[in-house]
Amino acid sequence: MFLLEVHDYSVFSLVYLVFAQGWSIALSGVCDTWARLRTAGMTAGSWANYTGALAAISGTSAVVTLLVGLLMFHSVVEASAMAVGVGASLYRQAARYYQAGVRGPHAVLLSDGIAVVGFLGALVVLHVADQAMLTALLLAWALSGLASAAFYLPGAFRDGGPTAWYRRNRTTVRSLLGESLLMDAGAVATPMLVAPTLGLHNFGIYRSVSSLSVPIQLLIDPIRPNLSQLPLRRAVSTQAVATAVTLSASVGAAAHAALTYLVPIALPFSPVLTELRHFALPCGVFVTFQVMTYILNILARIHVSHRRLIIGRATHTVFAILLPVVGALLAGLPGAVWCFVATSASTVVIWLLLLILSARRGVRPAHSGPSLP
């Protein structure tokens, strides 16, 4: 987003939807299934079971990325690099989820450090070697992804695969995956529907609004396993909600100020951010709601009953698909952006209401799987 031209960023963001889809499936089918059962005092399986299922998702996502990348990039090198980056990064992120939950955040710091330092170092070296920025970025992602994922290979893949994992945890997997696929209908399918209306240039700007929330996700993801273990009544207490609202509003205000004042001074070299300055207000509002969305969604997937989880996600998906598409048709890029912000606001309302209802009625989610020893 900082470095690519608007056209290159638009193409990259379209292919990146494969990564987003793969991460969503990995979270539902493996990560959150494991966490939900663990919260209930049960076990979804061993580390070897967990990584066996994860490897299938990561490998499939890499193959799909390669096929889509060959169509979009028209470059075997760029398509192959992104496929490796997607597969390796999916495996690393989901594997670190397990290790952080079991052993604590300190256990994953070395892998995280390699991912960051390796990416930045490779990007600089490749760019100095006169690689195009898009090519350098994709190759750096692939190299750092492989290096950081290697930390999670010991003891992996030794006991079963996705079929055995699903048979063991099918009730929870079906529930979370059903909710996830409804979410993906809005998060992944909607951009595909909006892109033809907006055109490639405006689509890149539209997608960059969503990318503004990535730093927030990067801050929350490392503690996601720990948030998932938070008691529900404590999470929806007045003090906790007030703290989350204050934090969210502060981050949103900072995003608005950065686009309005910082970008012209410190980041004028970024074509995408320069265009995004014209949407500083909706971007600030979006970031505010998105901080709340990340937190509430993690809690809902652990504590809300299967039935309510599906109803809540289905309701949100209607807004997530209709609003941006209608906004793009009626008012072009500004309409699509503001309607996209509205879908984020609807997510906050839906998840907060369901969490409060679950806490007041003492509803415990249904689980499957044997008890922990």
C-alpha cells in the first residue's frame, strides 16, 4: 500500500483475496475450533493433528494463488512468489496461534522477528538489485514466509490430516466454517462485484480503505489466542466496553489525522495514500469500527452459541453485500466507500448485542470432542 502504484496495488489486492479466504478457512476449521473446544475443557487434537489439517489448507491456498496469479500478473515469477508467500504465511500464522495459546506470546517472538526482519531485508536487497517493486515485494514475502514458518515444523504432520481432524471436530468445524463462509461472501465476494463497476484504478482505492485496518489486525492477532480465553461476563462489562470504545475512537482519530496531515508531509511518495487522503473522514470512522469488530468477532466465535453465530453472520452478510454494491452503482467510489464503512458499523452492533445476550442468559456454546485429560 505504501510502495506500489495504484494499478499494481489493485492487482495485488485482488490476488490477495485468496490469502484472505484461506486465512478465514484456517481460522474457522482449525484455529478457532481448537480454541473453542479448549475453552470448554475439551481437546480438538494434538499439535500433529492440528498441523496436518493446516497443511492441507495452506497447500490448497498456494495452488489457487498460483492459478489466479498467472492470470492477473502475467508473470510466472510474481505468481509463484505470491503462491509461496500465501502458503507459508498461512501456515505460520495458524501455527503461531496454537503455540501462543499453549506456551504464551513469548514462544512465537523469534518467528515473528524473522518474518519482519527477513521481509524488510529481502525487500531492500531485491529493490537495490533493480527488481520492480511489485516483484521485490512478492519475493521478499515468499522468502520471509518460508524462513518464519520453519520454526513450526518440528513435530508437525505426523498424525492424520484434514479428514481425521474434521471427523473428530465436525460439529464445531461446521458451525464456525458456516459462519466464516457467510462472512467471506461479504468480505471476498463483494469486492469481486464492486470491481467491474468502479474500474481497476478506483477499485484499488476502495480496497485500500480496508487495508488501513491491517496494522490494527497485526496488533490484535498476536494476542488473539489469549483474548479467546477471556471470560464472557468480563468481556462485556461496562468498563471493558467503555475501554474498547475509547481505544477504538482514539485509533480512528489518529488514522484520520495521519491521512490529513502526515501523508502530505512524510508520505507524498505513496500514490495510494495520496489518493486516500480525499477519504480521510470515512477512513477514520472505518478504523474506529474495525478495532471493535476485530475484538468482538474473536469473542463471539468462542462464546456465542452456534445458532446465534450463524444468524448474526447471515444478517451482517446481507448488509456487507448489498450496501457497497448499491453505493458503487448509485454514487461511484464515494458511495462504495461510505457504504463499506456502514457494513463495519453493522458488524459491531450485531456482535455486541449477541455477546450481551449470551452473557445475560448464561448461554454456553455447544461443543464436540473429548474432554481434556
